[in-house]
Amino acid sequence: MAKFEVIMPKLGESIIEATITKWLKNPGDTIEEDDPIVEIATDKVDSEIPSPVEGKLVQVLFNEGDVVAVGKVIAIIETDAGAATEVVEEVSTAGKPAQSAPVQSETADKLLSAGVVESSPDRFYSPLVKNIAKTEGISQSELDAIPGTGKDGRLTKDDLMAYLKSRTASPAQPSPTVSAPAAGTPVAATPAAPRVSAPPVVSAAGDEIVEMDRMRKLIADHMVMSKQVSPHVTSFIEVDVTNIVKWRDKVKDDFQKREKEKITFTPIFIEAAAQALKDFPGVNASVDGYKVILRKNINIGMAAALPNGNLIVPVIRNADQKNLLGLAKDVNSLANKARSNKLEPDDIAGGTFTITNLGTFGSITGSPIINQSQVAILGIGVIKKKPVVLETADGDVIAIRHMMILSLSYDHRVVDGALGGMYLQRLQQLLESFDQNRVI
């Protein structure tokens, strides 16, 4: 008999840890190859880990609720001697990291910690902990000295927040070993950011208290982080989409018969948004400290509601290189996978710009929160018939048109009102000039 180590795999480009949510097999259970043995959750998506081998589960090394770094051994399976050598190479490459360096995502470190905090072979830091450390100006040595209550001494968010509260209450005295700067040496001012505490909430008789699920907690933290990181500004523009509505009414039945799926407005908006991003690349960007990263690829995320009411953002990669038919199929495929909870980590990774359909539930418009580390998000309002003044050769006339409002929330550190306005204006031009005779 041989023992095979089940590894926490790398489930996406920026995934460096996952939470074990449920063990599907118990020690002593017989396992077939590809049997799911554990459910895990990342900050992106939930997934199952199948067994790479056939055998008997003899040991699980982590409990439900534990956060585990990519590359860690999470379970031991006892196999026939020959079976362990038949493991697919793809699984083994996601296995233990080399002893010289921890397994971590270069992209995640760059965007979330900007090099301020690094994990070490002796201590692993999650992206959330790194981001808080960067925001609060905690040095690497200071972070390394904070005791952790997580598995193997891992520093959790609660540990860090408790430390920050105690540090605020009793500021640390300057170390006697640190010498003062020489006279005339310029010293950078680093004023502490004001901290805001949520007001106390008292429940009353008859109130129902509902605990947030794991994904809702992640969404809440991400939204708060985005508002703290980016100064949000929102611009609005009204668009006449009558040509698009008439075209869709004309082609939707034939399209469904031919392709066995629906044609919605979403791929049309994605096509126009991608074209406008090519014209104004400053909106398809990220911020890294005082550097602006202009993204080469145009990967558009589309916010989708899950059956449980939570939100997820699957991504259409290289949207500017796809025709309308390809975009329609991608939109339908990702929407179906979201509704059935079958999205994979790569389906929601790498977005450079996001679209959210505020009009799905009748909203006229809104000011959505930027999906970090992007710098802008487009909100699509409901399409409504309205009387509109049209200019004709014979003078102005009032006509009933299909109108909608687009909103663009953008990071005012790098996107000014002029750039945001020009992007919306270009989007308006593309949508209003849509060809009613277009073939799909």
C-alpha cells in the first residue's frame, strides 16, 4: 500500500488560498478516482476537489472552516502501490511549493499589497490581511510580530483588526534603536487615515437576525474596500436605443430557432462598451500606487445575480475581438453557469471593466461601486418608452422613443470627468447608430 497526498490546488490565476467548507468523505471511506472529496470556497467561487486516485481516505488534515494556502496537503489517501504513480501531472504541478519560496500569486501581491507586505516560508498572509496592512501603513516587521490565532499561527483579519484597535488606543513609542534623521533630511509626512466605526446596532423585540453567508461577507468587505480605495465619481448620459429594440424584436425569433438560445441586449452593450474602451484605453486600466496600468486585453465582466441573491461577475475575455454572435453565446453560457452554480475560477478572473444591468428589476439608473482593481463600472438602466423631441428637416417633432440612462462610476484618481464623459459620449454614439439591418 502507498499513501497519496491530496493537495489544495491552484484554482485560478489570482487564487492563493481557499476555505474548506465541507468534507464530502470521512476517514475510512473508500474513494473512486474523480469522486469529489471536499468542497472549498475562495474569494471568487465555490468548487469541489475530486480525488486524483482510487483508494481509502485515511486522514484529513484540516477542519471545515479552515483557510488553507494553495499547495498545502489537506488529506491522505491510501492506495495500491502502483496507483500513486498514475496521478495526472496537472495535479502534481499544483502540489507542494518548493521549500525556498511560498506559493503565492504575483498578480494578487502586486495589486493588493503593492509589495508592502510579503508572505514568507514561515508565515502566510492572505490578500485581505495584506491589503489592510498596506492601507494602515503597517510595516513588514510590525506585521510579522503580531501574534496570530489561525491555523499554525496564521494571522487572521480579526487578529489584525484587534491589533489596530489596541494600537490606536495606545500608540507605540518610538524605538530607542532608531536614530533621528540628519538635519536637513526631508521627511515624508504620513498622516494616518481617519478611522470610521460603525454605530452600535440594537435589535428590538420581533426583529429577525440573519447571519450573512460566506459570500455575502466577502461581497460586503469588497464593497467597503472599494469605496475606501477609490474616490468614486458617477456620470450619466441618456441614450436612444430605439434602433436596437426594433432590431432585436425583428431577429430574436429566428435567432432562437437557429441557435436554440435567446438574444438579449447584454451582448450589444458589451460590444459597444469594448469598442469604446479601445477608443479610450484610460478607462480600461488599474492603479498600482502612483502607476497606471493600461490593460492590453479588454476583458469585460458582467455582474450576475446568483439564485441565493448574492452577486458574482463572470468575465468575457477579449470582448473586443468577438463578433455579436460570439458575445451572445458567451453571455448565455456564463449566465447559465452562474444560475446553476457551475462557474469555475477562471470564469470570473482577469476582468478589466465591468457592466451591471441595473434595469433588470426596473431601476432607471444607479451609481454602482467599482469592482477593484478596475477603475470604472458601467451601469445600464431600464429601457422605457418616452416622448422625445427629434430634429427633422421639417423642424422639431415629438416622437415616442425607447430611451435609457447609462451611468459610469469611475476612480477619480486616474479618470477625470472629461475622460469619463467622453467614454459615455462615444458609447452613446455607438448605440444610437446601431444598424437595424445588421445580420447575426
